[in-house]
Amino acid sequence: MASPSRTTIRNSYPLYFLAPALVIFTIFFIGPAIVGMQLSFTDATVRSMNPKWVGWDNYIKLFTATGGNIWNAIGNTLIYAVLVSVVKTSLGIAIALFLYMKFKGRNALRALIYMPIMFSAVVIGILFNYILKPDGPLNAFLKLIGLGFLQQNWLGSFDIALYSVVGVDSWVYVGWTVVIVLAALGGVPKDCLESADMDGAGPIRKFFLIRLPLIWGSVTIAFLLTIISGMKVFDLIYTTTGGGPGYSTQVISTFIAKSLGSGLLGFASAASVLQFVFISIISMIIQGLISWKARD
Amino acid sequence: MKYSTIAAALTTAALLLSAGCSSTPAGTASTGGKTIVYAIASSQAKYGGLPEKIAAWEAKTGNKIKLEPIADNYESVVSARLAGGSGVDIFAGAYDKFDPEATMLEIDPAPFKSRLTSASLETLTFTNGKVYAYPKPDPMYTFGVFYNQDVFTAAGITTPPKTLAEMDAAMAKIKAAGKTPMYMAGKDGWTLLQHRNAVYYTLTQEDPKVWDKLNNNTIKFTDLKNFTTQYDAMADWAKKGYINSDFLTATYEGSEKAITDGDAAMFIQGSWVLGEMAKMKPEAKIGFFPLPTQSGNSQIGVSAQGGGNHIAKTSKVAKEAADFLQYLIQPAQVTSFMETLPGIPAFNDAPLPNNAPTALKTVTEYIEKKQSTEDGDNRYRVPAPDQDQIALYQEMLAGRITAADFSAKFTDACIKNGAAQGLPGF
């Protein structure tokens, strides 16, 4: 029988292996987050050398002294996050089902679908600024195929700029959802599908009654992570519209960036904390709904 | 044998390393050896042959300039570094973007005061009467209306408008002639703020003490008729279709091209565009006039090249930094800058070169005739909420808010920013 000290040591192995990662996570993530939260309760600016404690002042100003801009940013963030999640998840499932079939060139197509993720947001922003401009290739193509009535100022219209960026985001990052769903589809037992075939089930019934329930876990994870990344979106909005025109594509992240640009560190930190709380609440609600549905 | 070979190799390596560690460049007699960190906006890092001028000073003194280009949010990055004490010795920027008394070394202007034009010295003087900046070797700028003279002539306009009513009439003629009267590059939002800068010049006509009052928040922008009438006029231009329909996606480069090609008549910009447009299309005839006002009294202002060059208060190489900045503003260096980047002369002993664009000669005449005022952007203590102001311009030009809404929200944003910065009176 092993001595108690050896057992204790063996039981502590996970801690030893976790320790380096915990230290790095604390220094580079937890630490700055705590400093940020602390700053949010001060009047720190890039000009001031001695920030003073101001309590909840910055949080009150967020909701009362921005002319409604923060509410606009929260609203745009929600719309953006929900839309990209729904589009990417549904499109991702459809593309994954297609790419799961066996046909020539399947592997090349899979690589092509995933490739846009490898470009940086700056490159994508510059590219789509060109494609979507009023006299750009997209409008020219629409005119060519007789759909000239659909031509728009895609990134310069107050009404549709946000949805244009949703479209760009979906095109670029749908490959990520496709990969997750493809992996999940690979785990569906073939005998279930064969039994369904023998029972005369068509492809639609097989999908909804066999495939979808079995890949549901992966789909919900993909959906949840997409919503979270949608709520944190910054780079794509910044490089395509900059939060404009006006405030029509301003989201919480660009609101924070603009506050930082004015040198208001305390105020921007308060907006960051608000974003963190907002994302946490939404994520917990979605996770709760998913778990409740799974229990049912 | 083996050990002696190793020993010889190690000795040679040690000698080579010690030679490489020497900080005195070859060919210099000075003891030098100091490194000065110069934080510069990356778009300006090669202005006017700056790297060559730096190399010449380094060879002369034995000291080194470590140029650190900063791409985005220059003032925020530099402020953060100054606050953290992380080694910035020279930096640039308008006084309202920093805390001058806390971060900048006070400069004695005596060595260069007599060489500066009065407009240039005014812009380097902080609101407390002290100077915290060396002038830059690049020229100064003004803001106003730059126009294609051929388009004006073709539309039957023989003299530039002075009043807002004349401006409206001129725009109607240009539109009737099939050209875009006013080109705005809304995609590059900062270009819209050049109109704001030009509007600021008109405010002292209404009240010579306007900037003191705005700085103490005893008067608001909405109280100033010269301010509100300008935005009423601009909203009217948008309503009448005098502005390019794609202004929300039009770019700065596109605006310069539209003017030089004669597709559009005019735009409101800084005078740096003249050098750029001359390179784009040397034969284009570009003229200048100040932003028209209701009364027709014209005056312009000058911008001190973004606030001048400052020495950080915490710099340990302040003497060497001052020597470098003094070197940069010697007549030979300034003349060289003016030849590559024509602009308003900041120094009496470095006048406009003969081949400067005609419009610059017009601008310089205004200054010589004393039809100039202190630059508003430089006199206003409240850091401008630029992003909010850009958004407001876009919303007003798109007709989503009225000029009155614009003026109210513009004023509100400035007051809130002043309060957030803890400025007295806000």
C-alpha cells in the first residue's frame, strides 16, 4: 500500500500541471481584467496622472450622458450577434450536409470553404470595401444579371450597413461552423441511418429525426460560441464601416474604442465591464435554455 | 594546438564584440552616445526627408535618434507611454490632447522667437502664456475652400464667394453646369472635421474673447450665430443636392481626384492638399478662399503643424533632444521641407519657394494682410470628441438630423468631454 505522502503527491499531479497555465492566465487575463474594473471606478484619462475614485459615476454617465449612444450600441450588438449566429449556424449545417456527401472535389471544396478564416480582418475589410462600394463589383454584377434594382450603397446606407457587415461576417467565418458540424456528422452511427433507410425514411426525416438530434450538442456549442464572438465583434466593423455611417453600425466594442480614442480610460473601462457583464448574462441565458431543452 | 586555436578564436570574438558594442559611430569626434526616442505618427515618418536629416544630425553629434512610428491613436498611445514613464523623449501633438503642464518641458522661445511668423508663435503658446513646443520644420496649414478654377470659370463664376448667400448661388450655377458643387469624403471621417476647423476661424469675428469663454464654459457653441449659421448652410447644401450623393463612401483620395479632374468644383480641406494635388495633376488650377460667412468678412487661421514638437518632462536626454529639435528648424532644413511639402511658411527666413502652388500664395497674402486669427482647434482646451462629431456630420448630411440638432449635440459632446476631463467650469 502506498504511503499517504505518495498518495497526496499523486493526487496533486493535476495541480502541478495546471499551475503554469493558471499563472499565465492570471497574469495576462485575470490581472488586466481586475485593473480594468478598478479603473472603471476612477476618473482616469490619458491626460491625468492622479486618477481619483468616483464610484459608480462612469456607469451612470454611460446610460445618462451619451445621448442614447450606449443603448444604440447595445441594440446593434444584439442584432448583429443574433443574426450572424442564426445565419452561420443554419448555413453551416446546410453546407456541412452537402460537404458530407461523397463527390469528386469534395476535399478541395472543404478547404475553399474554410480558407477565408485564414485572412486577417484588415484584409477582409479592405477587400469588401472595394467589392461593396456603389460602383463596385457586386453592384456591377447585379446589373449584369438583370438585378440592377437590387443595387445598394451596401456599406454607406444607414439602413442596411449593419446587415451588409453581417453578410460579410457570415461569408468569412461560416467555415468554422462547417468544420464543427462536419466532425459531428462523422460521429453519427451508420447503423441508425441504415435502419432508417430500411424503414423507408427519406433524407429530410433522417436529418431531423436522426442526424440533428445526434449532432445537436455540437450545433449548440457552435451557436453559443458564435453568439459570444458576435457580441465581441470589433475588427470587421472597424475595417468596413468604422461604426458608421453615423452610429448605424456602432457596437459596444467600437463604442469602447471611440471612448479610448478620446482618452477617457475610466469611462472606456466601465463600458468594457458592461460588455463583459452583458455577454456573461446572455451566454448564461442561452446555456440555461439549451440545458433545459436537453433535460426535456 | 587545439587549445591555442580555441583561445585565439575566443580572443578574436571578444575583440569583435567589444568593437560592435562601441556606441560612437565611425567618423565622429564627439563623445555623444545618447539615444533620444522620438515618437512620430507613421504617416509623417518620412516627411520632407526626415530620415536623411536625422542621419546628418547623428553623424554631427554622435547621438542617436530612435524614431518610433505609431500608426493609430497616436495621442492615446503616447499619453499612455508618458504616464507609464516608458521612455518617450520627443513627441508631437496639439496641447488639448495632453496635459502640457504635467508632461511637457517648458521651452524658452528666445532662440527661435524672432524667426517665427507671429501666427506660428501664437499657435505654440499655451493658454497660460508659456511655450511647451518647438516649432516643426514642416510648414503650417490653414483650412478653407479649395476649388478647381476651370470648373468655376465654366460655370460663369468669376470671383470666389464671400457670403453664404453668394456661396449658395455659386453652387446652384455649378450644379446647373452638370458638376458636383461640393465634394465630401465621408468614408474618411476626419475630412469632415476640416469644415469644423474652418468654422472655428469665423468665431472670433463675433466675439474676440470667444475662446476664453468657450474654455470656461460660460458660452456654448449654440450661442454663437457664426457657428449655427454655418451648419444651417451646410444642411441646406445637402438638401439641395449640392453634395456628392456617394459622400458616405467617398474617400479622401477620391475627393482630391474629383477636384483635380474637374468632376467636382470644391471641397473644404487643409492646405496640405495643394502639394498632394499638384503631384496628382500638376496642370490642375486650384484656387483657395476662406469659408464664406453671413457677413462676408473673410479671415483664416493657421494650424501649428499639429502642435509642434514637445520634449517630455521626464526625459533624461532633454539637452540632446533640444539640440536635435533646434537643428531641425535651422533655415537649411526648413527650406528643404518647404520644397517637398509646400505650405504656409512658419519661419520668416524660409519663405515660400517660387514653384509653390498659386493657392498657397493667396493664403500667405491673407496672413500678411493680417486677415488671420488664432486657430480654434488649438485654442479650445476641451479635447475634441472627434468620433462623435464625425458621426454627427454624417447624420446631418444624410438628412437624419437637422442643423439645430447637430449644433445641440455637438455642443453637448464637447461639454461632456470637458467634464470627463475634469476641466474647471464644465
